[in-house]
Amino acid sequence: MYSFNYHRPASLADATALLAKASDGKLLAGGQTLLPTLKQRLAQPSDLVDLGGIAELSGIKVDGGAVVIGAGTKHAAVAASAEVRKAIPALSHLAGGIGDPQVRNMGTLGGSVANNDPAADYPGAVLGLGATVHTNKRTIAADDYFTGLFETALEEGEIITKISFPIPKRAGYVKFPNPASRYVMVGAFVAETASGIRVAINGAGPGVFRHKEMEAALAKSFSADALKGVATDPKRMNNDIHASAEYRAHLVGVIAKRAVQAALG
């Protein structure tokens, strides 16, 4: 690990100021990706701004028709929240299946969404529910937020403060995890929202994406049978040592059907 200046601000305003002053500053949330990267000397930031001490970034509340979760909220807190479990059971289920207990008690919602690992769980929920990402500068709709492999619409110095998840009529999330790493090989978040059907596929390709063909089929009939015959283009899939593109394309259909069944209870 290279040397760096460490800061632990107590407010969002202080964190923003510290990040602006740094020549090459990085934000530290739960550290599940950044710390291993630093240990392997794959990054050499001048400053590390730890967001863990900022109380205003944590918390869960139901506000009108949405569940609002602070960016610093741990996965374990989301999984254990009675409010989340009642309003969006699929989101609670998703959070409870991330990694292992150690990861769930350190990793944060904001860190996961900011990192946008294609094999992470939370991007599926953000896109599948049509959530809104709130930052210290603006709000970003889920459909505009994820832009590519480990890439998002976040700009330099922009910090996620909270994410607002609209409460759906029903939703389900199912994933096929890698047996060794527990990262998502194929995941599907299916939701019937006030604005229509949304199907988000994560883990299978270079980035999370909406499966428009599945959305159209489920809009006609919200049932697992409606997805029979709906194909997924292997060209959109990852092809690596863990699974071929063709296998992942097939698995998308299997997992999506299970997600629909989960939504139906």
C-alpha cells in the first residue's frame, strides 16, 4: 500500500471540501473494493476521505411512496430493517444475500452503487425499481445513472448521499452466485411499479441493464410462463472462465422466471 493522507470528516460539507482540496482524493465508504485495491498497489490516491463518520449519510425511512436509504447505510442494516422488509421485501432479501456477514456489516449502499461492479447486487435493485440517486449536487434517475463497466454518471467531487426506492406493487430478486466469490453471475430484479414493469439484469454482462423484451412480455401477463420463448442475446453477455456467454444468456431466462415467481409470493 502506498502512503496517503487520511481524513475522517464529521460532516458532508467537510468531506466535500477535503475532496476538492486533494490532488487525487478518493472516497472511502465500506472499503470492500477500495482497500484491497490499495493493498495490491493498484491505486495511489493522495488523500483518502473516510465517509464512515458522517451520521447524516446513514439511516432508513419510508417517505411517502418510497423507501429512502442513506448512502452510508450498511447492507446488514438494510436486510434487518422492518421498514424495508414490509415495504420492499425483495430489497431486504437482496441485501441479506450480499457476500458474507463480514461484507454485509462493512459494505454500504452508496459504496456499492458508486463502484458499479457489474457483479454487484444493488445496481439490480436501483435499476429494477427505477430508484433515484441523490448526491451532494443533484438527483440522477436510475436509467441515466449506470453508464458502463465500473462507470456511472457521477462527476468529479460528487458524493452519493441517499437513494430513494419507489415502493412497487410487487417485486422479486433472484441471483445465481459464483460458488467461490459469491459475486453475481446472473441476477434478475423484476418489479411491477406504478409506471410499469421493470426487469433489471445484473452480473450477466459488462453492466446492469433493463431487459426490454422481458418487460414487454410481463406487461401482457405477469407470470413466469410469459417469459417462455423470450431470448437473450449472448452478445450482451460476459464470456469468461466462470461461464460462457451462451450459458449466461440461458441462465438469464431461468433466473428471471424465478424472480417473477418470487414477486408473486
